[in-house]
Amino acid sequence: MATMRFSLAGVVSRETETGSWVKTIADCLGIRMFSKMGSSESMNNVGWDTTKQKEIQDLHHYAISNLIPRAGVYQMKLLESLAQSASIYSPEETETLYNETNKKIEEISSHISGVLVSARELCKSGHQNWESVQSLRYHMNRLNGIIESV
């Protein structure tokens, strides 16, 4: 361990130059002051922002590559089951099933559109628009709920 020597006169002269005794002692001891650490704090924020941005990109990728195709498959299954039910049920029951299925398909379609619009807005903003993230999550959750309810 190195021994550090300094004279009181050197400390006093430095204190008058800088105007702060604490700053002088910190300089003599080689300690960084808190005001000089502001850049590392901003570096942590950059890391946090990068992590959030990566999570948003993953969410966007999941919505486009996984959720929307699953919703499309579910819509096709609904249409196929409706076509098959026409030969099984009476015309009145088929009409009721048609209306229910049509409402469900329109709801799925509106949430797919919401996901696509939110994803497009996120891409335009560089994955930093918080309102688009919330909108994307809302539409994804609703779409997942519809698909998983089967």
C-alpha cells in the first residue's frame, strides 16, 4: 500500500483555488466527486433504455410472427366449422351461428388491425412510443384471450 504525504499548506492553497475543502481532499486522495459520476448514471439509463427497447422489439416480433398467424388459423377454423354446421343445423340455428361467428371474426380482425397499426407506429418511433406499446399489449392480450378461449 502506498503512503500518501501532503502538507497542510498544499491543502490550504488548493482549498482557496477550488473553493471547496471537500473537493480538495477528494482530489488529493484521488476520489471522484458525485458530480463527476453523472455520466455513469446516464450510462445506466442508456442500458435500461436499450433493455426496454429490446423487450419491445421482442414483443413486436412475437405479435407479427406468432400471434397474427395463429389468429388467422383460428379465423379459418371458425369459417370451416360454420360451413360444416350449415349441413347439420336448421336454417334458423345456422343464421344464429353465422351472426355469432361473424362477430367473433370481426373482433379478431379489429384486434389484428390494432396490432399491425401499433407495430407500425413502434417501428416509426424506433420502438420508443409508450402509447403504441400499451396499444400493442392491449390488442395482443385481447387477441390471445379470444384464441385461447377455445
